[in-house]
Amino acid sequence: MSRIRSKRNATTELKLLSLFRLARLHGWRRDFPLPGKPDFVFPKAKLAVFVDGCFWHGHGCARNLTPKRNAVPWQKKIAGNRSRDKRMTRQLHALGWNVIRVWECLLAKRPQICVRRIQRALLKSDNRS
Ligand SMILES: [Zn+2]
């Protein structure tokens, strides 16, 4: 069985990072201490952004190719990730944070949609303050 090294997909995160630069989105931080370790955080806007890998987070899309061997342990792990995602989102909401979860397949295919969602959330928080 080939091991999948990391849950975090550095490539997709870097892609989002370059999209932020293009869209001139500022004020984001990485490694901001919050439940669930969001990939990007906009502290002023209280917005947490997660990039969810389709495999690890169980997206029902073509990218989510569960390995045939050892399928059960993988499924358990993925189910665990999904319930953890929900729990972390709830926790962040309870702390007054807005949460955006971006699927890696959408980021790959329609990056502008992801950026617009984030821009809209940032605008909303501007209007609030
Ligand atoms: Zn997907």
C-alpha cells in the first residue's frame, strides 16, 4: 500500500494563495491558532478558509478515488475527517467566525468561484463594522 504522506495538499493551498494575490485580497494569515487549523484566516473579518481535499474529506466527485485495497480503513478515516470538519465548523461558528470550505476540485476547475465566495464574505464583514 502506498502511503499518502500528508493530509494537507500544499499545491492547492499555493494555488489559492496565488489567487489571493491576483484578486488583491489582503489581511490573510496562515497558521492562525483556531479550531480545525484553517488553511487561511482573515482575522479582521473573522473568516476562516479551509481547502478540503476531495479524497480526505469524502467529496462525491470524480477526484475522490478511494483505493480499492484497504477500502474499509480509508472509509473510516474519511468518515472521521468529515465529522471532525462539521464539529470544527460548528465550533468556529460558536466563536463568531465565518467559515468557507473550498473543495480542491472546484478550486482546480473554477477558481474564480472560490475567490468570489471569499470576496463576498470579506465585503459582508466590512459592511458590518
Ligand atoms: Zn471534489
